[in-house]
Amino acid sequence: MDLHSASTVVLQVLTQATSQDTAVLKPAEEQLKQWETQPGFYSVLLNIFTNHSLDINVRWLAVLYFKHGIDRYWRRVAPHALSEEEKSTLRAGLITNFNEPINQIATQIAVLIAKVARLDCPRQWPELIPTLIESVKVQDDLRQHRALLTFYHVTKTLASKRLAADRKLFYDLASGIYTFACSLWNHHTDTFLQQVSSGNEVAVLSSLERTLLSLKVLRKLTVNGFVEPYKNMEVMGFLHGIFERLKQFLECSRNIGTDNVCRDRLEKTIILFTKVLLDFLDQHPFSFIPLIQRSLEFSVSYVFTEVGEGVTFERFIVQCMNLIKMIVKNYAYKPSKNFEDSSPETLEAHKIKMAFFTYPTLTEICRRLVSHYFLLTEEELTMWEEDPEGFTVEETGGDSWKYSLRPCTEVLFIDIFHEYNQTLTPVLLEMMQTLQGPTNVEDMNALLIKDAVYNAVGLAAYELFDSVDFDQWFKNQLLPELQVIHNRYKPLRRRVIWLIGQWISVKFKSDLRPMLYEAICNLLQDQDLVVRIETATTLKLTVDDFEFRTDQFLPYLETMFTLLFQLLQQVTECDTKMHVLHVLSCVIERVNMQIRPYVGCLVQYLPLLWKQSEEHNMLRCAILTTLIHLVQGLGADSKNLYPFLLPVIQLSTDVSQPPHVYLLEDGLELWLVTLENSPCITPELLRVFQNMSPLLELSSENLRTCFKIINGYIFLSSTEFLQTYAVGLCQSFCELLKEITTEGQVQVLKVVENALKVNPVLGPQMFQPILPCVFRGILEGERYPVVMSTYLGVMGRVLLQNTSFFSSLLNEMAHKFNQEMDQLLGNMIEMWVDRMDNITQPERRKLSALALLSLLPSDNSVIQDKFCGIVNISVEGLHDVMTEDPETGTYKDCMLMSHLEEPKVTEDEEPPTEQDKRKKMLALKDPVHTVSLQQFVYEKLKAQQELLGEQGFQSLMETVDTEIVTQLQEFLQGF
């Protein structure tokens, strides 16, 4: 089919694909998908989107399909890759004429040319850059702009390549076109500055657009195009020239009002200048040294003196502050403690900084930051009144300092204060001195100044550690301020309680805590919501602190919990509810069991909140975290929560439900904690386990928690659980063992070992399909010690606690290997003795000794043949478990446990969970903890002696090393 008729067909289908009617749209999309790999399809698309007479939507779609095609089929190695001939035609077609009239389509074409350039330039497409440079010079406005747009996207894409060979190509390109790029930018900039006073808005906007694009090209070339930019005169010349250009553009902004069409573009250009400096400083700190002085002079004069009045705007101030911050904080400019160890460049930079940041400059910066930039603005105060929750959420951390003025000023203050604290501490202390005593509520300005100074004292808490007697200040100044209940004093009530939160972990005497708790109880009843939310935050910091003491807190617990709960109900925003829940969780976590009397209201409210938060998964995560702490606090009483708790766990851990993406991790944690604190199994709790099989299939980072949950069920009700779920679980385990890491295999086998320990009768039957591979692993001498140790642990349990099952397993393996049972048993014992050193856990070592001894007495020649090894292991086991009683001088087995030993719980320790109690009861039935190894060795050897008679036994003992016999006799004294 020729190109023309193909174009007609494709055009028709593309037109259908822009339809709103799905009956027309779907088949068209299917058809286009099939054509994607057809030769010639992209040539047709190129024809369509370069034909300006066609419908815009159709052309837009053609560009998008072309763009996706480049991603999928342009590389030579891609399946269904485009032929070299077609690619060559397409490359030529893309840059024949830059005359796309529609802006959005022009941008897409520029992006797709850049995508091709990333793969083909310069080797397969050497003519691209020369063509662009020629097209940028033409007089036609549209063509010039479109070529410049493409030039920018190509430069941006090539600059982002990271492989060494690609970087080298970009360096070559940059040095080749830098002079041209500079003159192009200067030309457009001068044109703009001449036209700006002409009043012809269209022409001004057009030349400003070109200035912006050519500056974008230069930014990429300057920052990414040179290994050592300081050696290149042109690069440094351009960077030094930025400050002059910035002044010119800032002056223009004085005359171009906010309602002018050029205003947005002008601000973008000014910000782009600062981005060039910031990026260059980030990438080439040493090359930036000659620019430090001018950068600081420029930024400080515009941000901290009257030079900036009338011309600066918020985003520009943020950029200038970030420039100062990056120079102050740059590690490349900080000399080592030993000055001689620092590079000359570092010392040079340090010298420039020291000369600039004199006492008067630093003092002025500090004063201006506090008394000008820290002040709450009209806008902020209005927001406080109209949207209090929005106001509290506004001040979040993260990277907000890069873009927002308030966090930016605070971060700059912290960094400068840290760097020059000896100079600035007296300045801040002096500001504090002038603010003693309460402030007149009628004087709003004085209140805001005080708020700003307190903010500074909170931010600089760590630096002021030695200079401020915070405890005295708290008692004499801050507490009285919190008691001023006038509505206009609320900014200070909020600031003071925030300030205390900042100092709590720095310097705050423990004895003062009750006074603070008293104040918190009062402030949680403040008439202002912002003050209440801030108080909750400080409460969290106080409770979270290392020096928190529960006994001091308990008298206030009921009041605080009730007030926090009221706050949780009062706030309406999702973020604020999460925040308050987080505070509640912290309180519950710290006081643990003591919370029980007060949680009734919360327990009733959470189901309602869960229902309301259906659309807000992050809030649901916060509810899950609260529930985790609640269950831990309630212990066995958490059973009363099951009607709400179990459906929540069910939903959060069901991988067929979309919310699991957000809730799974916390949901599993809650499931585990619920099992650990459950007093007994319920049918509903057992039913939740249906979610486990798909979770094991996911085999994600949550597997470890899944295994803990399975163990939780085994401890809770092994018989019921194994009868219901073991068959499916065993299947899942068999699948997992095929594809999992060695560490994963160990985790799976530990669960099996646990089941055998808890239920020696049912366990082996239920996990029967896994046991042959364990047996085989032992016989073949598994090379990973940890895996081998686990294999021996599993087999030890079967051999010691279910002999009849061991016999049938041995029989089955003999058939599989086509060997005699005795021969197999002999090989297994030999390997066991040989690899005993792989076992490091004392319990498993004792288990091995008990299991192998359980084969005695025996007249089986194979077992007698391995007698020496069995005795060796027994003596090793005795060495592991026997400790000398200092009073009687006799030995006793340190692993024996009795019902009488009740572990004492100290103040700091968590009380035992229901599962801990179950494990204790289990240990009291476990041979490892109930059978004395010493006694067992004696009885088994005695029985063997009785079976064989004195002489036969003697000849058996002669096979054992004399040293081992001596040690054995020592252990068996007194029998």
C-alpha cells in the first residue's frame, strides 16, 4: 500500500480514536496497537502530524503515538525495531521545517526529537545540531521560536545522560556551541531590554520567551557541559554577567505590574538566573569560589536591605536565601580542624566567607530574619481565623524550605546560627532580655515581635544549651505567659507551648514535668483550636522523650486522654485527625496497661472514624497504628474489640482489595499483636487466616511478619489450626521453598519445627510432604550451616517426639533411595555427628543429643556401629548445658524449667503477653526443658549395658575416645 492510501486509512482510525464514544474508541485503539509494529506506520504518523490542515486532536494523537513508538521500537535491539532506512527518513522529516503553529503540539514534537537525539545524536544524526543552529538564526519569528524550543529540549536530554562516553560527547558538544549559545542569549536579552519600554506587549512577550529559552539552553551547557568550568573564560564570564543581568531584569519588574501579561514570564526568567547559580554551586563548588563574594553581596543586599524594596517577590527571596544557605553550609568551604589538611581552594572560600560575614553583617541578617521575616503575616493570621487546621498543617517539613518562604527563612536562620553561634548568641539573648514580663494584649505588633523571638529561641535550642537557664525561664516567664487567656494573646500561647516542645529534649529538668503536664491539661481546653493542636504536638514530644517517667504522668492521664479524644472528634481535616491519633498512640504506647480504664470512649469512636475514612487510606493507617498500641495496652481484654478489630484486619490484609496497598504492613502488624494478646482462639479469628495463602504467594518483604502470624496461631490453638489450614499451608510452603533465599528457607522450616514442637502428634502428619526434602538435605550434607542446623532441628523433633512417624518416614525414604532402612539410618547418624558443629543454638544442641540417644538401647548393628558418635554428641551436649552449682559443687542441667520459677517483671520491662505465657507453658512440656540430659544419658547407657551384658557393653565403650570417656564419667558422678 502506498503512503497516500495508508495515510487515509490511518487518519480515519485516528479520528475514531479521538471520539468520546467508547464503542467507536475501543476498536480504533486496538487497531492502532496492532499497527504499532508495522513498517511504515511512523512515516504515516509523521505525515499526519506535520499536516497543519488536519484536526488538532487527530494531530495531537499522532504525535503521542509517535512518541510512544520511539520509547518502544527505536532502539536497534528492541523487539520489532524500526528499520534503519525508515529511521533515516523519519529523522530527516522531523527537522525539515520548524513551523508548527500550535504550542502544545510544538512542545511534543520538540520532546520527541529530543528522545531520538538521546539515542542517535551525534553518531547517527550528525546534522541535528548544525540544522538547529541554522534554524535558530532565521528571521521568521515562528520558525526561530520552534527551533529554539527544540534546541532547548535536545540540550536538556543530552545533558541528562550519565554514562562516561555520553558525558564526553556532551562536553565536546558544549565546548563547540557555547560561544554561539552565549551570543544568542545576549542578542535576545538585549532585544527584550530595548523593547520593554516600547509598550508593544506582543513583541515584548515574544522576545522574553526567546530570552528564557536561550537561557535554559545556557543553563544546561554551563552546569553539565564542562569538567572544570573555572578554566573556561566564557563560562566564568557568563556567570559573572548574571548579577548585572539580574539587576536589569529586577528593575524591569518595577515597571511591569502583576497584571501585565509579561509578568509571569519575567519572574520565571529572574528565577532561572538564580537557578543557574544554585545548580552551578551544587555541581561545581570549587569553580564557584570566584562567585562567592558577589553572590553573597547580591543576595544579602536584595533580601536584607532596602535595595530589594519594590522589586523582590517571594520566590526570588527564597532563591536568594537558599544561595546564602548553600554557601554557608557547603562542606567544600569548611576547613578541617587542622588548617594544613585543607585544600587551598577550601581555605580561599573560607577566607572570603569570613571577610564577608562580619559582626555587623551577621547581626543585621539575624535581626532582619527575626524581626521582619519571622513575623506572622496578615495572610497567615487570616488563615488562622478562617482555616485553623489548614494553618497548622501548612508548616510541614521535608523539602519545603526550597520553595516556601517561612520554612526557608527558618532553615537559613538555623544554619547561620549554627555556623556563627558565638557571634549570634549574644544578639539573640539581648532580644530575649528586652521581652521580659507579659506583653500588652492591645499592642499587636509587640505580640508578633515576641512570637518571632520565641520562634528563634526554639529553633536555636541546641545552640543555646549553655547560654539559657531554661528551667528558670520556664517557671518565671513562660508558665505565666501560658496563663494569659485573652483571645489576642493566642499567638503567644501557641508559640510558648511550641517552644517548650523544642526544648524538652535539649534541657528540661525532670521535676518540672508535672507543672508542664498541668499547663498542657489547661491548654488542651483553650478556646483556640490552633493552640489545642500545637499543645497536642508538644505533649507527644514530652511523652516521646527519653526522660519520660510514667509515674509523674499517671495523675494527668485521665484528663489528657479525655481532652485528646475530644480534640480528635473536633478536628475535621484528615491530616489533623491523623496527627491527633498519632499523639494518642504515643500516650497509649508509653503507659501501656495503665490506659485500660480510659479507652472506652476511643474504642467506641474508632469504628465510626474507620467508616468515615473510607476514602482516606493514610488516615486508616493511623487508625491501624492506634489499634496496635491499644491491643498491646489492653492485653487479653482486647478480645472485646474483636467485632471491630477482626473485620479491620480482614480488609487490610486481603490482597484482592485495593486498599491493601496502603494498609497491608500495618494490618499485618495488628494481626500479629492481636494473636499475641489473644486469650483464646475464636472461630472468627481462625477465619481471618484465609487471607494468608495469597500473602505467601506475594512473597514480599512482609513474609517475616506472616511467619510470625502463623507461629502465633500454632501457639494459640495448634490442633484446631492445623486441622483447618495445614494442608493449604503445607502447599504454600512447598511452593515457597522452591524459589526462596536460604534465609527464607530457614524461616519456613522454623515454622515447621515450631509446629512439631507444639504438636508432636499432628505436626509431622500435617507437614509430611516437606519432611522428605529435609531428610534428603541431611543425607546430602546441605552446605549452608544455618539450613543444615534447621534441618537437624526439624528431624530431631520427629525422632525424639514421634518415633513411629520417624520409622514410616525412614521406610518411605528407603524406597525412594532404593536402599536398606538401616543403611539410610546409619548414613543419617553419621552426617548428624559430622555436622553437629553447624548447630549453634543450645536448645537444638541438647535436642540433637536427646534425639540420637533415644535410638538406644538397640541391638541393631548399624546403631551400635555409630555408638561412638552418639556418645560424642551426648558429651558435647553435656558441656553445653551443665553448669556447676557453686554451693554444692555438683553439676546440673541449666535448661530445666519448673512451674515454680516466675520471672520478675521490672519497672522498664513489658509485662508478658498471652503468647509469652503460652510459650512458657509449652516449654514446661518440652523434653528439652523437662528432661535432664545427664539423667537421660545415664539411663540410656544403663539400658544399653543391660541389653548387651557387661562384656558387650565394654567392647562398645572401647570404640569411644578415652578422653571423652573420662569427661563422661565426670558428668555422671553420683549416678
